[in-house]
Amino acid sequence: MSSAPDPAPAAADRRREEAVAWLQALLGGRGSPPRPLPPLHASDDDLRATLADGALLCAALRRLGWLPASGEGGGSAAAAVEDDVGRFLAAVEWIGLPGFAASDLGTVRVLPRPNHSI
């Protein structure tokens, strides 16, 4: 007997494409995003690499009005990345969304889909 193909990879691909499409719709229309947006069919690795510095995540929260605009600081690039990731994680906690650790941005995994819309 042959078994049916595992639907999990297709579902993960769909969720990733939905997330990328949402980012593109939110950040692609007005102004320029802080870095290039990932392509619609980005791999897990490509999406993780694009989001790892926190810049697009913070830009999304700013566009939604959940994070104030950040001032231009004179700090290092590494400090700016830590600041963006930290700002994003603090905002997620403040909003009450399920959180994660900054180290999760360095691992490849597809997060479960939220049960409520933002």
C-alpha cells in the first residue's frame, strides 16, 4: 500500500508564502522598506535571513502603529540589529502575541499560524 504524501511541507510553504505576501502588502506600497523584501516563494533560509536583523519586523510594527519610529542613532550596526530585534520582541510581548527568543531568528522553522488576526 502506498501512503499519501505528507501535507505538512505544503502547508508550511503556504504559511510562509502568506507571511511574505503580508509583508509585501504592508511594506511594499509606501516608501521603501529598510531592506529588500523577500520574494514570494522564499525558502525558510531566505526568509529567516531577511528577518534576522529585525529591521523588517520593526518596520511592520511601525506601519501598524504598534512601535514608535526610531531615531537615527550613531551606534554600530551590530547595536542597531540588537536594538531592532529587542524592540520587536518587546512590542510583541506588549501586544500580547506569542513570543519567542531572539535566538529563534537564527533557526529555521515555520511557526504555527496564529488563531487570531492582528
